[in-house]
Amino acid sequence: MQIRLTSSFASWIKFGSTNSVRVSSTDLASFFTNGTFFCHSVTRHGIMASNCMQEIFFGIAILIMSVVVHEVSHGYVADILGDPTARFSGRLTLNPISHLDPFGSVILPLLTFFTTGFIFGWAKPVPYNPYNLQKGKYGPGIVALAGPMANFVIAIFFALFVRFGVGSFSPFVIELAAYVVLINLLLGFFNLIPIPPLDGSKVVASFLPYNLYQKWSRIEAVTTQYSLIFLFLFVFLFFGIFSSFIQLMFSLLVGFSF
């Protein structure tokens, strides 16, 4: 299959070819953007192209490994701070099977991909006992912050790979690396939203004065049971703003927009 993605390409790109293609960063941006658009376009018309299937497969695989690293980071930091719950539960492993959530790791990523073009989801939360943690009220906040920070480290590492790998690796490899950046930025910043039970709620709580911390903890306990409603409201009301922010951060890291 051959398809001209953009007029700026000097040659045809053959999907499925083993031949690497050297392109500039400008052409790579066009490849990343228009290639993704092509996948979504043919899917909406009822045609599942092979490169689109690859995008879904690799996208979900990247998401799963990213959320696994996110959750394991929570567990490792909790263990360092004195709580071995995650270790005793067998959750300090990068084996995805130990962390997969049927809805958050499989069904939701497929739904978000076909409805919004993004791939998003979650894994089973790593358990920890806040009463075992050192650092007082700061302990849960430090544990919570570990997950998003792990995602940001991954995003920065692969952003550097994208910036310095153009011309040395095939566009397909660079596109996969760019997906890693995008998905980890989404995970990191989304989890920092201060809505229970997201990590941002515990991070905010750790910086509050003690009297406000107690009130926040009570509010958190009550609102957690309605968390899905609050999250859907946030996505419905602020998705455009959040998406623009992610685009900005992605552009700053890799040098082009998705």
C-alpha cells in the first residue's frame, strides 16, 4: 500500500516496507499528524487499514506499560517510606498481568481511541497503608506524586529520543516514541488533577495546613464514591483546555504538534 501523506514529502512512503526513510523534523511532524488522521478517517468509514490496527495495538501496549510503571512507582515509594503492602501483594512487578484492569486497561482505551482519537485508561491501583508511611501527612502526597513523576521522566526520555533520533531511525520508530511521549504526558497531568481519587487530590492535601487537611480528607472520603461522575464532568467541560495544554507540552518537548 502506498499513500502520499503530504506534499512536502519528496518521495512516496510505503507502509510495511523494511526500507527506512530519512525525513526532516518538519516532514516527521506531517507524517505523525496526517498518518494519525488517516487512521481515524478510514476507521470512521468502516475500513480498518493495517497501519491503523498497528496504531491501536501499539497505542494500547504503550498505555498499559505506562500505567504499570505509574502504579509500580507508587508502590516502590510507599515501600521506601515504610509501607510494604504493595510488596506483600506482589504488585512491585512490571508484569502487566498483575496490574491490568479489564475496563480501564482494555475497554476504555478502545472507547477513547475511536471516540476522541486519544488512547487513555488506567490499571488497578497499587494498595498501600497511609498509616505505615513516614513523613506524616506528607507521606501520601509523596507516594501520589511518584506516579505522575515517573510518567514525566518517561516522556522526557522519549522526547529526547525523538529530537535526536530523526534521520537515524525510521519514521515508524520515531512515531512510536512520540506516542510514548503523548500518552505519558496525558497520564501524568491527568492524574495531577485534584479530583479524588486521582493523585492530584492527595498531593494538594499534603500541602494544606493541618486543619484544612482534615477537612479535605473528609471531603475526599465522601466524594470518592462519585469520582467517575466528577471525572466525566471535567472531561466534558474542560477537555478542550486540557487537550490544548497537552498539545503545548508535547510541542515543547518534541518540537512539533500532534
